[in-house]
Amino acid sequence: MSVPAAYLGIILIWSTTPLAIKWSSEGVGFLFGVTARMAIAVVLCLVLVRLMRIAFPWNRAARRTYFVAGLGLYGAMMAVYWGAQYISSGLVSVVYGLLPLVTTLLASLWLKQGRLDGTKLTGVVLALGGLVVIFDPRVEPEFATLLGIGGVLLSTLLHAISMLGVQRFGAHLHPLAVTTGGLSIAVPLYLLTCVLVNEPWPQVIPQQSLNAILYLSVMGSVVGFVLFY
């Protein structure tokens, strides 16, 4: 698939995920929502790797790539799910819109890719200014809103770091292998988190939450991350 087609696919899929994240957590809690999503996704990925006979190496270089991908799939997704409890799905989308700019900044500093010229700096300033404009400066935001924005900003940072790490270490791997390996690292961390915080499992999963979890598993995680990598 061409890069422009993959990019368009990511935009179409991920533009729907903030609302789906909100729905997937209703009645079951954000931790169950994200854990169930990733657990289903890793099973689907393992099946696809087997059916499509895609190479899934487990050498040192590959494991390093999977670990970096897992950072995004665990840390970034955990942060955005947690933050989405406190803010609207629209605001999640707006804050996450900073991802390309954060990635550009980190790429300039870490990978020495491109120059951080005046145009890019202007873009950063405009993006941050846009966030300020969203809020009426005469009204002090609620603490919960600030928590939510902070969570999504942290998610954006971790996602950018993960993306650049995969770009640096895993260029030789198939995108589905990277997604599968990252999920194989992330899912045990989600399950461990559930145990450590003694997360209660829901007795009943609302139909809307179940549909959102399944949608995010297939489209948001499997298809979305394969296109992304």
C-alpha cells in the first residue's frame, strides 16, 4: 500500500477513535476497556501472522523494536484512556492533533531528521495557541479538565517517542510483525496493571461498550497500527 493511502486510512480510522474510547469505557471502566481491546487485538494479530505467513523474528533487534512499540501501545494508550474520562472526545482529538508537531520536534532533537526552522516553530506556536483559544481565558478550567488534558498530552509524547523508536530500530520488520510484537509486550503489562490495582471485572458489558471495544480492537489497533507502522 502506498504511503498516501495508508495516511488517509489512518486519518479516517483514528478520527473515530476518541469517541469510541469514551464509549468503550462506559459501564466497564477505562482499564477494562483498554485491556480488552488490546487482548482481542493481539489474538487477531497472531492469527493473521500465522495465516499470512509473515516473518515474526524474536532476535535481539526485533525484541528491541517490539519493546519500543509496546511503549506506545501500553503507556500512550493507558494515558489517553485515563485522560478521556475527564474531557470530551472532541477535546481529546484536538489535543492529540499535536502529535505531528511533537514528533517533528523529537525527530529534530533525537534522530537529527530535518531542521527545526521558523515554519515548524510557527506551527508549534499556533498549535499551542489554538489550545489556549479553546478555553475562555476569563474562566478557570476545572481541575478534572486539566487532568484529562495532561493525560492526553502525556499520551501524545509517549506515542511520538514510540513511533520514532520503531522508525529507528525496526525499519526491516513487517508492519504486522511490529504491531503483533508490540501488543505481545503491552498486553501482559495491562493484565499486570489490572492485578496490581485490583480492577474489578464487570459482570455485564453494555452493548455499546462491547461494540466500541470490538471496533477499536479490529480497526483502531490491528488495521490502524499496521497502516501506521
